[in-house]
Amino acid sequence: MTSSTVAQAFPSPAPSLALLGLEPLRAAFEYASMKLMDRAPLPKGDGHAVVIFPGLAGDRHAVAPLRSFCEDLGYAAYDWGRGFNTGPEGNVDAWLDHLAADTNRITDQHAGSISLIGWSLGGIYAREVAKLLGARVRQVITIGSPFAGTAEQSNVGLVYRLLNGNKPQVDAAMLARLRTPPTVPTTSIYSRSDGIVAWQTCLQQGPYEHVDNVEVEGSHCGLGWNKGVFGVIAARLARTPRDAAN
């Protein structure tokens, strides 16, 4: 089954060109709103490690506002340490194995469990890395991550080809794998006004009691500094491992 066939089997069209065109302006507005956000009522962190994975074409600068936010709350926050995200290269399983090893290395000075946060494509990484690291991971939070979709259900296929040199392919087996959540508590944050990916592809389907879908209002490009997203992240990170599992 090709990626086109899979997309037809799970129909969710890519966002409209109107929404896509408004992305830069909306993201700028969200950034300004984030700067004015009152953070005093937010729960403080317990110091555990948080690793943040950027979206496609993003790097440490793109996730810097989110990393700074986590640090201000009291967490030991790290970016993924791989620079510019051009997508997986070579054998996907081997690539993910290396990414999981890097994540473990980045946080090896922290004895407790860690939280993983991924924006867009980075959220797919976070979910797959959590599956590999098992009990090392406390929870996963994804932000506008289309783990249930294909390239035809987003407006980033051309960007991926320009960065990676390959056409993104998701066959039925891979889609089933990506749709299966990690066994740790997982939160999927999405926006119905996302101009990059179909919001339906960011939803976890199925009877998984440890997975929550949380809606916010925002653009795709601004979700990494959206104050609604920040509020959700602050609340989820503040959960103890026991609370997160309930």
C-alpha cells in the first residue's frame, strides 16, 4: 500500500492555502503574546531532564523559547543536540537507534526518568525514542505532530524533499507503527487552525487510557512558543511519574 493509498484510507486533507499563508503572521503574534504571558501561577519544576526535538527545518534556535521556558520553571532542558532537522536519513530503524542513544547520553547525568517533547516531526521522533528507551522516559509531549498521517495530508512534502533529497514515504506498516503510542503517558497537543498539517493526523485514536489529545488555538509555526501550549506543558511536566501514569 503506497502513502497515497494510505492517505485515501484515512482521509484528512492538507490545510487550506489560506491557513498556510497566514502562518508567519499568526506565529509572530503568538510570539508576542508569549512574551507577555504571566508565568507566576504556573507550577514549578522538580529539576528532572527534558529533551526537546525540533520540527522539520528547525534547530536549537527554533526550540530556544521552549527550552528557556522549561528552564525557567526549574527543569534541566536540552535540545536534541543534532542541529538542523532534515529528517531521518538512511535506514530509519538504525537512525532512530542512534537518536535514542544520543538522547540517553545527553541526559546521562540525571538519574531519574526524563520527559521528551517534540514539535511537529520532532514529536514523531520523541514517540519512537520513548519506545526504545522504555522506563527511562517519564512521559512524551507532542506539539502539532502528524504521527497518524502522510505527506499528502500536510503542506511540507516539498520542503522535506528539498532538505532531505527524498520523497517522504509512509507505507501501511510504518503508519501502523507510528500510530501506536509509546507505553508511557503521552500528550498530543494540536490546533484545528494548523496551517501546515491536518490536525486530525495529530490525534491519538484508540482505547489508550495513558494518552490525551489536548486542543489549543494557534498556528503550526507558532506552537513552539504558544502560551496555550506552554500552559499545557507546564501542567504535564509538573506531574510526578505516578501522577502521570494515572
